[in-house]
Amino acid sequence: MTTRSEREKAQKLNEQHQAILSKLLREDDNKYCADCEAKGPRWASWNLGVFMCIRCAGIHRNLGVHISRVKSVNLDQWTPEQIQSMVDMGNTRARRLYEAHLPESFRRPQTDQYPPATSFSSHLFLFICSTGGKSPNPGLL
Ligand SMILES: [Zn+2]
């Protein structure tokens, strides 16, 4: 059982987290889905530190929680660690990190040529393979 003050504390923390997330979403880095570049992402993969649209969030869910941990920006509760991961990474850093592990011949697919899922998620897969299955680490940059 939680006391009233614990509930209030949790609610306050949640409001702080929401404020941080909406600030991050206003930054140019995060205004577009990391996968398909759809405008105004409302979902995120907190272990990868990227914001994405609802469609790509569904694709990430299908990748499994060992690769991508998806949360709604507005509808889910966040922990301080998850928030910190989003602050540390963000779409631009994440893309730079994953793309550094791609062969030079790789070209980001255009959304009108391929299903959007093939863009960032394929980068991700290549990255995960190249690191032997370990999660991307912001400290690598
Ligand atoms: Zn998307």
C-alpha cells in the first residue's frame, strides 16, 4: 500500500519527467521519427535513446525487449534512469552512432522507396550484430 505522500511524490516526479521529455521533443534533433522521419514522434525507445512515431514503435516492439524498449512519451510512467538515457542520447547522436558502424556503400533508404521500417531499424540490426549483440552505449561516442 502506498501512502498519500508517496503518491504525490510519484506524481510530481512524473510531471518533472514529462517536462523533460516535452523539452527534448522540441529540440530539432527529436522533431522527427528516428526511423521514418515522420513529424512529431510521441514514442521512444529508452534503451536506444531515440524518439519515434507510433508505427515505428510497433516495429521496435516486434524486435523484442532485448533490442528495443518502447514507451509512450505521454501515456507511460518513466524512471529517472530511462529519462537520463533519452537526455544522453537523442535521435541525432543515436543515428551518428549506428551509422558509424555501417559500410560506406550503405544508403539510407528513402521513405517512398522502402517501408520506413527498413531505415533506422536496419542500422540498428547491423550495429547490434557488429557489437556482438550488446546494447548501444552512449559512452562509445
Ligand atoms: Zn516512424
